[in-house]
Amino acid sequence: MMNGMNMNKMMKQMKKMQQQLADEQENLNQKEFIGQAPDEMVTAIFDGGRTLKDLQIKSEAIDPDDPEMLSDLIIAAVNDGLAKVEKETEQTMGKYTKGIPGL
């Protein structure tokens, strides 16, 4: 059974870890992640919170006779950017959530 001293110490450690987690998330949110389609025809820029901040499309990617190609390029760039955010999030935040069910 835990006594008051051990419980206090554990609560302090939990608060410290909570603050570290918040700081890491804030740092991650400040980063920029660039997703690109093949040949850099479309570029999607995200922040660490997975918010799309910018979408750049080269004029060569716009073919009025083939709108599906542009759609595919946008999807490729967005998915590439989100995968980069996910990878960085796992590397950064994973140390806090490993072994915790549901996270």
C-alpha cells in the first residue's frame, strides 16, 4: 500500500510528465511538414497538428482533359504530408504513450 509520501512523489512525477508532454506537443505543432506528389507537381504543407497550411500546384499538373490526374496528385501530396506528421508524432510522443492501452 502507498503512503502519503510516495503518493505525493508520484503525483509530482505525473505533473512533470504531463508538462513535458504538453511542451513536446507544442513543439510538434510549430513544425512544418511537406508532402509531395511525384515530380513535386503538388506540394501540401501541414503543421504538427495535421492542419493543412498551404497547397501548391504546378501549372503543368492542371490538365482540363484529365482532372482525375490532378486529384490523384493532390491525394498523393496530402497523404505524404500526413504520413510525415504521423511518423514524427510517433517518434516524439510515442515515448509517453507506449504501454498505455488505447493510446
